[in-house]
Amino acid sequence: MTPPTLDKITSLQEQRFLLPGHYTWEEFEELEALTADAPGLRISYLDGCVEFMTLGEQHEMLKKVIAILLEAYFFDRGINFIPVGSATSCAEEKGASFEPDESYYIGQKKENPDLAIEVNITSGSIDKLEKYKRFNINEVWFWENNQLSVYHLNNDNYEQINQSQLLPELDISLLERCVLMPSIIEARTEFIKEIRQ
């Protein structure tokens, strides 16, 4: 007998859920351990609040395209970088834990990455900038509504800026336009051609 098969595979959409109540760091660590093997599930913590997020196909596609283009820029410009992807940053004394979608050390490894990138398909419920501030991440880029918002840490607060201070020659509008192109080959070709002009 042939086992039944699914006619089509469906992809989960990104969803966010803020767990009701207030949790200690130890309780958060227990929740983290319980969900460690759940594929496509991310958990974060800020001052007693726990947020779960599922990662859908659109989310993963966008973060990967941004990474491909940004890394092409690093290589083309000869900028030394260390990609650390969605490595978890957490510290009980900071009262925070998070995983960016992509993150990079620029130049050399330091205490914390220089750049973190978040793709938001649904609106977040935990103050993500506050979490990044506690780890002194120089710049945070949010992809929301088909555009990048760039935030730079200045005097212990983030300010939204039009141009990256870490990568002042990078044309953000070009990056946005190429991320939205339907073909990754065409997007990378166009991006490289434009940054070389």
C-alpha cells in the first residue's frame, strides 16, 4: 500500500505572539529550552516580556536577498566583514535576548556586531530597538512595507537616518529596488552594475 501524500506543501505565514504575563529570566530560559527544536520558531525576551515569532517563506526570502546583495557590496568594495546571521544575543543582566535576521561585524570582530537587520512582515510587539541598544549595536536596519528604515545609535539612543553611517557610500534606495526585483540573478547583476558606476 502506498502511503498518502500531500497534494501541495503550504508555507506558514509570519506570526507574532506576545505571551501574556511577566516572566523571570529563568522562566524564559526554560521556555527557550522547550522550544529549541521547533523549526521556524524564534523567541525573544525584554524585561519580563516573551515574544514568539514564526518565520514564513516570504520573511526568509527577503532576509536572504538582502544578505546576498549586501555581501556582494562588501566583496565588491573590499570591505572586510564577518557574517553572523541570526546568532542569538542574550544577557540576564541586560534583561534582553534576541536574534536578528542577519548581522555583521564590519572590519573585525568586536564585543557585539556592528549591524543588525530585521525583516518585519507583521508588526512587532516588543521594542526591538531597546533590545539592540542594550547590546550597543551601531546600526539596525528594518525592512518593513518594502523599504529599509536605518537607525544609528547616537548618544545611547537610536535616530532614524536616510544614509547608513557604517556604509556611507551604499545607495539604500538602490538596495531596496533590487531586493524587490523578481529575479535574484537580475537583482544582483543590476546592483553590482549600479554600485560600480
